[in-house]
Amino acid sequence: MNTLYVNTHEERVLAELKTVLTQHLGDKLHRMILFGSKARGDAEPHSDIDVAIIVDGMDRQLKREILDIVADIELTYLMPISALVFSKNEFDHLLNRERRIALDIVNEGIAL
């Protein structure tokens, strides 16, 4: 398993995000992946948390609900979160087409 380059506060934020998403989505939450500077270990003091949220069977309404949850946690913990929300099919398609964002998430990401 890769090293998490996050402080205690950020770890708490990620744990809360995963807990709330799991409660809200249940089995629909396929994967949650930390990526970007926090995963690589080159974050600046005020870097945001980059997280990919991959969901089975997503529609617009569900995506909006997920983004609302992320926003609530940002406000509660005063921590900027940059969340990318994908359906599993969409993410697999991006991987198959070798799109940079999907490749970066897979190559540098840390599953949460």
C-alpha cells in the first residue's frame, strides 16, 4: 500500500467523506481514490485534496448528491476538496482511451 502524505486533519476529512459516501451510496460506491499532490507527496501547505469518486450506476441526480456531500464536508472541516465523480463505466472508458486524468488517478492514486 502507498504512503498517505496527509496530516491528521486531512486524514479525518478523508475518513469522514468515505463514511458519509458509504452511508449514502452503499454498494454503489465502487472506489474512492486520493490522487494529485497529496498522493504523490509534493503538496504545498495550502494544497487541496484531490479525490476521485467512482460509482456504479450513476445519474445526474446522484452526481449532484455526491457533490453536495463533498461541499458539506468542505464547509464543516474548512478543507478544500477537488472531487471528480465518475460512473464506473465512464472511468473504464477513460482508461481504455488512455486519458491522462484516468491514468494519473490509477498510476499515482491511493485507494481509500
